[in-house]
Amino acid sequence: MASTRTTRRRLGASVAAVLAVTVGAGVLASPGAVAAPAAMTGATAATTGEANLPLDADIVSTGDTGYLTSRTDGSGNKVLEWHKYADGSVLPISTGTMGHDSASDIVVTSDGGSMVFLRDMREGATWSASYDLASEFRPGAQLVGVVGDNLFVKVPTGSGSYQELWQLSQADGVAKKTKRSSNSYSTDFKVVASTSDVLLVLSSNRVSSGSTSRTEYWKTRTTVNSDAVIESGSRENTAPWNQGSTGAYTADYEASVEYRGGVTELVVDGTYVHKRFAMDASMSGAVIAGITRDTLLYGVPGKAVADGTLSPLYARSVTDSTAAPYKLLEHFSSVAHAPDGGLLVRGATADTDGLFRIWEGNDGLPSATLVADTGRLKAVEVTESKVPTAVSLEKPGTTVPMEWTLSRANATVDLTLTHTATGKKLTTRLSQPVSDSRFAFGWNGVLEGISAPNGAYTWQITATPTDGVGAPATARGSLQISRRANPHDFTDNGSTDVLARDASGALWRNDLFDWPSGSQVTTAKRTKMGTGWQVYNQIEAAGNLAGTSTGDLVARDTSGVLWLYQGKGDGTFATRVKVGTGWQIYKKLTGGSDLTGDGRSDLLATDASGVLWLYKGTGRSSAPFATRVKVATGWQIYNQITAVGNIAGTAAGDLVARDASGVLWLYQGNGTGKFTARVRIGSGWKAFSHLVGAGDVTADGRPDLIAYGPNGTYVYRSTGSTTAPFSRLTTNLYAGEGTKFNNIA
């Protein structure tokens, strides 16, 4: 509604008044104002910032000499209290349980029903009054606005749902009732803003056309102390509004909340301004707190937004379309309107929680000054961090204990744990503390679904106050994770990785968890390594050949060239390096075990004549093997040989070999690259197509064996015994895939 006013009075000479909106305080909506006095004694006292405010108190109304708050006591009863600016004293208000914003020193309360009570709180004043709206008018009458000691009441006509608007006040001790509406088809009213002499009223009425009817919504500006009806004078059709709608009025602007097509809109009108600010879903409950010069103040009182914090009190220009809204307070829960045009807001900045006076600063923009402090600890702080700097995860079931203590418990704590080398992250929200403000987390050593890799980690927590008071607090630190090296580990996490090639030539890596559950070894994650591996007729996990902390791979192509793939520690391999030619003479290759006791992995090969050859590891990637050494003859009787590591407790790695009848034999290493006399382990091993020395699968300090075949895959856990070196465990590795893969390494 464009105004024809030309006098540009600022806020100090006008009043922006809306309902006092509270969350949990039980304060109902009733806007209004009285004439501003020449001396703003209340404004002066309100800037002292020395008063104390109960933590759960919300602002209801304010005059020149004090302000009214509402809170709930320990018994759940509503408590209304008048706080004097002059001396900080607090007077209980014994009438009514709900307070209403009068923008004056008149305290207006009600019992939530038809009884309304008024009391003048100025020094020396004795005036008070009470009204039973049901008796003064008729049952169902409701208070919809307050201006000083003037009550505005919507009254049922007794015909359908139609309503009338009446003004109730006192003249010489006698109740004066003035009917302020004349439309017989009005259905609702609400006073959303006023000055001492002007009202901004929302109304609705039903319009019939034949057998159909519709509701029209209106915004009307009229005078307070007159007999004028609101349907006359300045009136404009609006979008729908409801009893939760709010507004503001100054000499330059009038504003109200409307709901157009399900969207909350803040509508501002002035001589040269007509703006509609559409709110998104997070601001669907937005109210207008007031207008300071050319700035609109609005927000969602007490409402938590998506991240759990409370919605701020926003400020935005009504003249500059390019200016973005900004936060005046971090959050707020209630608003009251002073007779001099200022606002009192219950809320918080980043550092302070309490009651704030909003007033026009020297730059014409609104500023917030503390009136009363709740004494609440403001910004949350991390007061103590207990995180170990180094942890070994070698022992199954080991967790990393972490604990942080905050300055207060009403916060959410989010943890980010990052592996420095790979950037892999664990992010989690910690559980709320059972008692005090200690937040704990026991990390199980799993990162992105697999056992966490070794190395340096950084951790960071962010503690965000749930009440929206103060900025989030952070704490940071570092820790080192270690596990024993595993020759069959390609991800530097100490747990066994098993490689398998399928018929299409794709190579897959399965990372295993090395803490059996219910006598079963479980897989953590399967990763496709790449394609084209069908060019090789044997792929073998060869342990740490080239001096890194993780296992390497050797592969022989069909022309007899042997290639080295050096493990990078992240599950991938460096570009292949040619080791040598002529390797087609060997029927079987096996590696991954230290056979000579020098700490480096070696390779064994059997040729067509049955000679067993040892290729001692050098630790050099360019020439990973020393010249071959003949170990023994007669090995043509075995169709599979597997270097399994030290499973029987001697000084070096051992070997198992399977003969044509399916008997498995153990050869214990003597530390020189040779073996003791063979020991029969058992029969029936021809059921498996591949036997793999898989390193320490079960994290008990001894290497283990994986057997793969069409009838299932099993983990054979080493026992340390030479006569019965294995006990069988089930596993979900390659379950139902016994014929899918043609090379297991």
C-alpha cells in the first residue's frame, strides 16, 4: 500500500510495533504503542547492561520505566515479572498467566481465556483495571491487539463465523466500548502494528457470488483514538494472512507478513517502495520484528534450522535491492516494542546472551546494545582433549580411545579423522554425553570400510552449541597408527589382501578383516585393479621385494618375461619393471616368504625336470633377485608349491607342496634357503585349485594359508605345530565364486 505521507520522521519519533513472539514462554501476541515522551528515560536506562535476566525469561512488553518478562518456574507455572530500569528491582505480576505487548508502562495480562488485566507500572501510579471480554461483549470474544491501555477485541456476531472489531478502553473510570468495523461479512481481525495515533490492521471478509463464496484479505490503516471504522480510509487488498502474521509501522513504511501460494512473504510499502521478500522453506515461520529507518528486521524466533542451530534475527535494506540480508543477532526468541520506537529483543550475539535494545545507530543502521545479561556461558570451548599420539592396531579388537571435554554439554560435536597420505576421512557425530560435558569416541580402526592404513593422521572436532549461542569451537591434533608389516598387504594397513583374476582378464583385490568373528574370516572391500591381466600365465604376490613397506607383485607373460609391479601402499602398483626373460622354463613360481632369514622376501621356482631353484631377494627394484641357487631335485611330483612363511616356529620361512594324490607336505625352512625333511600334513587337498600363502590373516603373529576351489574357500590358520600346522576357518571370501577366478595370489 503506497503511502501519500511526505513527512519523513525517523524511528525516534515513531513506533514499530508487533506482537511479542516467544517460544516456550507462553506469551501471546498483542502489539501496540503509546505516545513517546519527551525525555526517553527508559532508553537511557536500557543501555546500562548491568541488569540480570533469568535464563529462561522472554521479553513481553516494555515502557519508559521498565519491561515485562515471562518465564516458567520449577513447578511449570508461568511467572510474569516487571523489571524497573531505575534500580533493577523486579516486581511480580500476580494477575493473569499470559502477557501482551502494550509498548507502554501499562502491563496487560490475561488468563488465556476471557479475563484481561491492566496495571500502570509507572512510579506512584495506582491505576488498574480488569475486563471479562465474554461479559463486556459476548462469549468467544478474543483480544487481537493492545495499544497502551486500549484493547482491540474481535467479537463473534452470533451469525455464522462473522466477527466485529471493538475497541475497549476507560474514560473517567468507565469502560468505553467502540465498534471499529462495519462490514457485516468480516471473518477475522488482527492489529499488527501501531503508533500512538495510527493502527495497522489486518482483516478478512467473505464475499458470495451466487452459490460460491471466497475470502478476501485486507490491510487497513486507521487511527487509534477515534470512532472511525477500519473499512474506511486507506485500505488495500492483500494475500492471505493468519493470526500468526506480524507487522511494523513507521512514518515512512508499513510492513506485514502474508502467505502467497504457500510461501511466506514479508511485504513492505512506503511512498516510493513496494517490496515483497519471499522466504524459503527454512524461514516459513518468519515474523517481522520491526523497521529501523530503512532496515527491515525479521527472523524465525526460536526455530532451529537444518544444521541444528537457531535462526538469527536478520536485517535487510528495504531501499537497496542489491544489499544482502545480514545477522543482527545470532538468534532470538521474543520481541517487545518501546514507546520511543526501539525494540527489546531476547536473543544472543556470538559472545553474549540476554536482552538487547535495538536502535538506530549513527550510520542509520540498527545496532544492538545489551540491556540485561543471563550470565550464561556464551561461546562453547574445548577445555581438554585426550587423544593418544601413537596407537598400534595389531592386536584384534584394539580401539583408539578419544575424549574431549567442553565448557558446556549442550553442543553437537563432529569429528573428522584424516589419513594424511591418502586423504581418506572418517566423519562422525559423537553421541551426547551421559553426564557432564565429556564427549567420547572409540575408533575401531576402520576407515572407509577397511582396516585403517598405517601412518600419520590428523583429527579435528567442531563443537556447535545447540542453543545457537556463540560460534562453534574447534580442536585439532595428530596421531600415528601402526600395524606389523604383512607381505600380502598392498594397502599398508597390516591386513591381508588377496588378488584374483577372472576369465575376462580383470584383476580384483579383496581386503580382509584380520579379526575373525565367530571363527569366520570376513572380507572388508573388493576393488577392481584393472583389466588386461590375461597376458600373464602366472601372477604371484611376492612380498616386499623392493624395499617399501607393502607387498609387491610379479607376473610372467606368455613369452617368459617376468615383470615386477611394486606396491605403492595405497592398493595400487607402480609401472611394471622388466625383471628378466626366459622364465617360461619354470612350471611353478611361489614367493612372499623370507627363506634365508635376512628380512627380505625370496622367490622359488621349479623347472620341468623337477629342480627347485631359489631366487634370493635383493631389495632393489631394478634387479630384485640374486643369481639363482639350486635347492633340490625331484620336485616334479608336486603340482602346487606355496611359500607360507614361518608357520612352524623355525628361523625362516616354510613351504607346503601338494602331490598328485592330494597329500600336502610341509617343508620347514632352515634359514639358509634349504629345508628340513618333509612332514606329511594331510590328504584331500586336491579339492582346491589354488593354495595361497596369505600372510597373517588372523593377526595372531603367524602366517596363514588360503585354499580356493570349486567347493569353497577356507582360511587355514597356522597353529605353530609341525605335525598339525593348520586349523580350518570359514570365510565369506569368494563365497559362491569357486570357479570364477583362474589365478589367486
